[in-house]
Amino acid sequence: MIIEKILGNLHDIDVKGRKLDTIDIEWYEVNKKILKKDSSLGKEIGIRLSEHRKINDGDILYMDDSEIIAVNIPESEVILIEPKSMVDMGTMCYEIGNQHVPLFLTEGSIMIPYEKPLMELLDKKGFNPKKEMRKLVNGVECHKHSHHHQHEHE
């Protein structure tokens, strides 16, 4: 089965007794336009999205009267940090940004994929990081860009 567009999200519809089949898509795969995956019920699914958009947890890839195939972003090891102030938040984001790792926000906390050296750095800086299993969703978009400088030469 080839999927070319997202039909909606499980959070917005009533499943109404349909059989729910899921496809695990890792957090680092959500921006890919082409994927090949097996569903939890063993169906081979090709994803080739016609529009460029991020895949989200709960996105519906297929739906008929009897079944729904939806995306599941599985939990993974994360570093969870809960800033105590805006100064803490800014300082943490600065430290994390210097490491060029993805950043995920929840109400009141920051999550990043677990890396032991970063965990040790954040602990050393006094941010009290915790290692937990969580879904990495709500990532902060990082737009790559280049700088073009115009110089006048005499």
C-alpha cells in the first residue's frame, strides 16, 4: 500500500469501532518524504507524501469503514529538564543549541534525545537533568540557512 497524503489525526476523529493498526515512525524520521514501514498488524506500507510536511503522532495514513492505519511515534530515551525561570530556560537553550541537537518543548519542560556527554554537561551546569522514556513530539523547527554577505571592493 502506498500512502501519498495524511487524512487527519486520531486526536480529531472518533474511531467508531474501526480496527486500529499503527506504524511506528521514529522521531528522527518525521521529516522524511519517503519511508517504507511494516504496520503492527504486518502490512507493508510505503509512504510517499505529495506535500512536504512533518509526520505527527496520530496522523491517519489510511481509513475505511473497518480500519484505520495511523502513525505512532514510539517513546525513546530523552533528557528532560524543567527550567525554574526564564533565565534558566534561555541558558539551557543556549547550551543545547551549541550542541546542535533537536529540542522538544512541553508545558514547563524541555526534552532532547539522550546523549550521555550532554546529560553530564547539563548536570555539571546545575540544570538537574533527568533521563526518561518519552515521545519526542512538538519539536522546535530549526531552519537551515546560509548567510550571503556583499562586500564592496575598491
